[in-house]
Amino acid sequence: MSACTSCGACCASFRVDFSVFETQERGGSVPDGLVVEVTSSTRRMRGTDHTPPRCAALTGKIGATIACGIYEWRPSPCREFAEGSDACNRARNRHGLAALEGF
């Protein structure tokens, strides 16, 4: 089992901005109801600009059992986020989780 299926720290640590072309409205797959406009060309996952951030598509408890409600349709920053990366370990640290090693 991947740490990503039980962690979710990244989904509750960072803003998630992406191209408007990734939204359903513009031919992409990210559901329009889960995005907010940043600029005419950029959208953000709803909830990721809150303090503390938490993506509106995230369900469950950080560090226990989590799920992404739009996993198949998630935006590129989420697809590209690397398990065990420096950013991953910073997010895990923010939520009191041990760093992942060996990635």
C-alpha cells in the first residue's frame, strides 16, 4: 500500500493552482464545482487557499485513511506530486507524520 492512500498531508498543506483548460468547463476533467478562479487563465482547488489549507475533494483523516473524491479527474499538480519528495516530507512534517525515506 502506498503512503499516499493513508496520508493526505499534501492535500492539506499547499495551494493547488492549474490551467483553466484542466476544468470541465474548458474541456478538461477537474469538476467546475471544486475550483475557484484565480486569474482568467488559472484556477485553484477549492479549500487549498484556506488557513489551514485543505482540498475540498479530500475526505478522511490526515495520516490515517484518506481518499480523493476526484482522483481520476485531479489536476496536474496533484498528478505530478511525488511521494517521498522534499515537498511531500514538508507536508508530512506539518501534520506530525514521519518523513518517507528511500524514494
